[in-house]
Amino acid sequence: MKCIPTRLPIFVLEFVVLGVASLLAQSSVTINLTVDATRAPEKILHTRMVMPVKPGPLTLYYPKWIPGFHDPSGPVGDVGGLTFSANGKTLPWRRDLLDGFTFHVDVPPGVDRLEVEFDYIQPGNDSATDKLVIVAWNPDVLYPAGVPPEKITFNPTLRLPLTWKFGTPLPVENAAGNEVTFKPVSLNTLVDSPVIAGEYYRAVDVTPPHEPVHHEIDLVADSAAALEMTPEMQKGFTNMVAEAGKLFGARHYRDYHFLLTLSDHVAHFGLEHHECNDSRTAERDLLTPAGRREVAGLLGHEFVHSWNGKFRRPADLSTPDFEAPMKTDLLWIYEGLTSYLGPLLAARSGLWTPEEYREDLATTAADMGPGRPGRTWRPLQDTADAVASLSYGRGGWVNWRRSVDYYPEGDLLWLEVATLIHDQTQGQKSFENFCQAFYGGPNQGPELKPYPFDDLVQALQAVAPYDWAGFFHNRLTSISAKAPGGGIEAGGWKVDYTDKPPESPGGGAAVNAIYSLGLRIGTGGAVQDSLFGGPAYQAGIVSGMRVAAVNDRAYTPDLLNDALKASTKNDQPIRFLVLNDDYYRTCSINYHGGERFPHLVRVEGKPDLLDDIAKPLAREK
């Protein structure tokens, strides 16, 4: 129960407790919700709710802990114009002194319906542009304390700008003009079912032949041209759906929607849901090879979450409502395993080539090994434990502080698990056996089956007897400088460095010299990352500075690349003029190793298990 202000008289406090107790006795409640997004281009969504109430004190929550975000990030600070009214009269309210997501209202005698209105003000073009909007629902609702979210039924209506079309997994009751009425759903389902809408919209069917469950990609973009998806990419996503079915051996949704927003003016990320994913990338990502690769990786990751994260979820992340804190210690399963399986699906479906899959692993191994000196003091487990407090951090020095490394290092960790299963069973069992046992079962629509760590260990043990608890303990608590590369090595490959740049460069850096100079430079010469203890760091160049010149010439990416290539042929240091705040300084890096980029190379005499793992299961090989 939330804290009640201690200055209330005792008889009032007793009345409050009795009021909360009466709410707890309620078995269910139905709320009418209308979200008006007709002013989405101005970044304002208006909420109107009508809910049944009883006279007395009422506590309402604004969703705080949103599944998939792993921290208390509900955007309560972006609420404006909040009013409560009944019988035409505005009621006073007060925010809880200990929890800013909690609101208290006294319902007068004779009142049985409460009206709630407020605006959700989209921050920094977060989820809307002039041509589109993403309605996530959780920023647009309050809900009463004392009733479990699965027992709170919403009758949702959404108003959109005229001519805008939409995509969502929510079942539609009626659509007329610019108003859409959805069928009644629980609060849990509502928050788990976003809507994307826009002037430029397209739906692409990616249901494999003979697949009874419908799958589609719903696209909204800031231009009609951005919606163009090649037939090859459509086929690749159809393959991905089929490959996921083979991998898990089951589905746990009525149908599935890949909700993809293509815009340079919204936040770029992916958020998993049970019957869809909310993925947001750059406007023209479907029009370039590098962009298509990024989309494939992102949608593959979020698709896997329908099984790993939504259907099966660590018990400590399976909270009873949106206010209870989540314990994040098992995110190396929730996100780490997904980071392994998402790229694997992209490779098996043909959306990534085998070379791109190996390149991704090589980069991950390099970044999590010598590219993460912070691993020598901060174990992987802590990167998960501290999420609610530290999350992504701010500014540079990520290589020394570490960040959400349970994502990329989880990829390496679970690849090692896959190779161990193969080795321990002499090739008689595979990782698919574990996935089908742990994530399988009948399709009963969206459902949640929480699990503790011991259940995961037992499931692995049933497939391949091994000291799995000890294995995970060692990997999670290690402060070795070396990344867990056992899966790559057991797969018949190793990480090597050459002067050949990757075919699919990532990270958005103008120059990635992190493996040579220990330096990653972005647009305008901004130092995005400086490897702690690396050559650039030793020379005094650190994150937050800006490179103004290289070898006495105004900085350009080509100029720095040329200097790196020439470093193997002379004994002169590379000279940098950098701007630190508004002070210039000259720094020299005595480096002569040329350009260096990580790649996987075959180990002679060992079978190529890695390529075998990445081969398709559901289509012709």
C-alpha cells in the first residue's frame, strides 16, 4: 500500500485505510478510455477516462514500471492538464509525497462515476511527427489501486487525424471515419498492444505457406518512398517467421504484427510485446543495404522476445502491476539470450549473410574483450543488477564503466551454451531441444509463465547433463579481461584483426579506430569513445573532446583514415589538434599498427560448428 501523508488526523487515516480495503475487495472494474491523437503532429495526445467509483478516498496509479524497459521510466513528467471531475464538478487531488506516480482523490458522497482527463505531451519528438504517431497506451492511462491489472477492463477508443491508417494487434470493434473502437481488453493487454498510425502506411504479409497464424509487418513512415520493401526482404521476413516456428516449436499469440516506424524524428529503439513489437528506425532504412541489415537484426531480436521475455519471463520481472519494482538480475537471460537468438534468426532467414553473422560476432567479441577494460572490475552480473539505478549511463567512458553489457555479452554467453550442448551430447542434442522444451507447449494465445533461475538450469540439465549453475556463476562473476569466447572457439573460429573494414559497419561512427588508436569519432570530429588505457587515452584524447585537425590539417574522416594507413610506413606519430571545452591542445599518438578491424577466421582441424548453427532449419539449405 502506498504511503499516506502522516499529518492526517487518526480518524481520517482510518477512513483512508477502510477506503483502500474496500478497493482491494473489488474483483474487477471496467473503464471507458478515449485517446484523441488528432493533434499528434503537435505532439499532444489527449486522454479522457470514465470509471466507476465509490464515495471515499481513491488512489490512482500512473504506470511506472513498463515491461521491457526494466526501470521506472513511465513518463509521468510529461503529463499536463490533469483534472478529476464528477457530476460536472472538478475535484481536488494530490500527488503522493513518496511516489510521484501515485495520485489521491476524495470521491464525494453520491458519486458513482469519475471522469479523468489529461494530456500526454510527447517529449522531444519521442513518438510522433507531422505524419505519424505511436500510441503506446501506458502514457495515456491512470488505473485504480486495489484491483489487479488483469481484472481492469478497458474499452479503448482512438481518434486519429483524417485519412491516417493504423496497425496494431488489438482486435477492432468498429472503425468509422477517424475513430477506431477496439474490443474490451485488460489493462495488461492494452499496455502490451501499441498502435502505430500515419498518413503513409503499408501492411506486408509475411505469413509462411501452410502457417495457420497470421503474421504481418505494419509500416508507417514520414514519406511514401520509405515504405518500399524489396520482395527479397519480404521473403526474408517470411523465412524468419518460419525459422522461429522451427526454433521454438510453438507460438503463443493469436497473430503477430511487426510494428515498424521509419522516421528520423522519433526515438530509435525496439520494444517487445507479446503479439507485436514496437520498432523505430531511420526513415530510409529499408532503402539501403546497411539499413535493411539493421532492421532485420532489430525485428529479429524483438520477435524472439515474444517467447523469451513475454511468454517465459524471469519471476522477478513478472510483477503484479505497473508499480511494483522489478528485480533485474536475470536480464542476461531475458535480453542476453534474445541477443543470441535474434541475429541467429536473421542469418537463418537469409536476411543476413553467413559473413554478416560472423562479422557481428567478431565485433561483439572484440568490443566485450579488449574493448571493455571495465570488465576487469565490474562483472557481467552487475550490469544486470544495476539497471534500475544506472541503466545506460550518460556521456562517454562506457568501455570503462560498462553499460547494458548483458545484451552483447549475452550473445557470446549463449553461443557457448549452444556449443556445450552439442559437445556434451556428442551432437545428439542441440540448442533447439532446449528452446522447444522451455518455450514450447500449446498455443493458448498470450500467456505468461514465470520462472526462477533453477527452472532454467533444470531445463538445460534435462537436455544435456552439465554443471550449468556453476558455468553461469563463473561467467557472470568473472572479472577476466577476456570475453567469453568459448562458443566461437568451439565453433571452429577465432577472432583476428586485419586492415579490412567490416562490410556492414555499425555504430554510426564516422571513423571507428577503437581497435587501433582506441578512438571512435563521430560527426564533426566529436570523440564518441576513448578506450580507457588505450593509445588515444594515453595521449590525452578522451570522450567529449572534438578533433579539429590531424597532422596539421583540418579534420576529415578520410584524412584520419589516410594517417592510419600511412602509420605502418613511417616512424612519425599521428598529431591531433583537439578542442577540450573551449581550449585547444595538441596530442601525439605514437602508433604504427595501421587500421585494425576484428574478423572471424577458421581454426584448422576443427569442424565448422558455427556455420552449422546458423544454417536454416525451415527452408531448403
